[in-house]
Amino acid sequence: MIDAREPTRVTRVAHFAPPFTGGIASAVDGLLTLTAAGTDGVTHLRADTATAAELAQVTLVHCHHALRWPDALALARRSRVPAVKTLHILQARQSRMRAVPATSPTRSEALQARAIAEADALTIATHAAKAMLVEDHPDLDPTRVVVLPLAPRLPVLPRVVADAPTVRLIVAATRFDQLKGTDLLVEVVAACLRAPDVDFVIAGGLPDNARAELRWKEAFRAALTPEQRPRLHFPGWLGPDALAQLLSRAALFVTTSRLETCGLGLMEAVAALCPAVATDLSVHREVAGTRARYVAADVQAFARAIDEASHAPSTTRATAPYTAPDAARVAQDWLHFWSQTR
């Protein structure tokens, strides 16, 4: 650990960014974009593309993925600077929910546990996720964990949904996985598409596993009749502009996730003033507040809530700006954290 009595002026941060696709990768890119302009004299480097000379001058190392932790820690200790680990995923919680035996943790879980023990500081996006982390790691000192939100990545666009649209567009943006509730989403899509005036768009997928992604898509299609299948659309992962356009036209956003640390998709949907139905998770309630309807992870509960939300008159929907984390404030919070890390 870095001696707290030796102040460190953070001027150059080396980021070990995740080999992810989708929301997490976009969130990390967004964070680096927010803070990369040299604000307060801080320069940001991607460790994989920085030169040896640049890395030799780092004053803080920031790691986003457990698989990169050994490299991040080695650089930090070699340079005698703080090592920070951001937790986007709670590996121990995932393993427990997947019923992985405690005697055979995954490599990612073992590396994350090591990072939790060795990092000079840990960051996580929500207070609800911090509570889960502390519960899963009872030896962890909670004061070592700092809650730093991620900012919505999407541009703010005007809503273009009519009060009585010819076709109600329902949107989900998700990675295909049981913990993301994709099995439940299969049933929810089938229930929604029984109504002839509904189209359903699922942005996302599983781009790092084409075979698994195809199996999930086949499961969705198998749950539908031939007449319903053309009304289910898979555009893949969408960039911020395309996703913002989709949400501006959507009558409803749906998330069936069973585990989140941030709930970025839900945060962005309600920030876009899109009505939402979400699983009743503490993280979802923290990021969306009263802007979403919360239901149990049950297809009938989702079907009822979706029907009520998508038919609600516009006068009952929230129209005031959502108080999502402001990008400028998020950037300043992160810069302040880096400047104070010892």
C-alpha cells in the first residue's frame, strides 16, 4: 500500500480498460472522454497503447477489469503510485447466483478478490452495489470503497412518440445472459407481441460469443408465432446516437436484469424521458427513482406493468428533466477522487 503520509499529486493516470463490448465499454470510454481534456492538469493514458516512457511517468494506475489487475498492480508498485480498481461487476455475487461452488471460483472471481484485497482504493457506481460488495467481502473496510457514478452517455433528444401511436415500440438494451434476465425477457417479448400493435427491439446481444448469441436469438424466435417474428428486431449493439434515437421513439423501455451494479441502460432510458419497467432491484431504484415501475422477476408481473405503462396517458408521465448524474459533475467527482487518492 502507498503510505498515506506521502501525498501524491496525480498528473498522469494509466487506465487498464476492459476488453468489453456494450454498455461497460461505452461507459469507460465516456468516463475517459469526460476527463481527458487535461482538466486540473490530469493526463489520461490507455495502458495498452501508451509508450514505456509515458508509463514510466504515471502518478496513478486505474484498472477496470479483474483480468488486467496483475499488470496494473505491477506497474503501480514499480512506479510507487496508488493502484485503483473499479468494480463494474460483482464476481462473487455472480458466482453465487449462478450456483458456482465456492471451492472452485472462476479465474475472474479469484482475480477480483485479489484486487479487492490489494488495491489502494476501490470505486463502484452505486451505493446499492457497494452494500452488496461489503456483504460479499466481510473483511473489506467499507471506507476503502468510494461510490462514483457513471454519467449517461446518450445525447438528449426530444421525444417523438404520439399519444396514440399506430405501433407501440418497446425497447430493451441488454447483454444476453441469465443474470441479465434474458430467459425472462424471452417470455416478456412473447407476451408483448401477442398484441398486434406492438414492435419489440432488443439492442445488444453477445458479440464475444456468436454461437451463444445465436442460441438466444433462436430462443426468442421459437417463443413466437410466424406472424409475430417480423415484429421482433435485433439491431445489435448501438452507439450513443443510434440508441438515443431509438429511445426517443420508444413507448417503453424494459429491463429484466436480475443483477446490476449501475443499471446504466435504465438510467439512460429514464434520462431520455422514456417510460420504463424494471425488475425491483435496489440498484434500479437508486438510478431511476420514481421514473420507473418496478416489478418482480415474473412474466405476468411484467406483462401487467408493461400494459399499464404503455397505455398510460401522457399527462401521467414524467416530463420534467431527469436528475441523472450530470456529466460535468461526474467528471469533477472523478478528478477530485484521483487527486485525493494516496
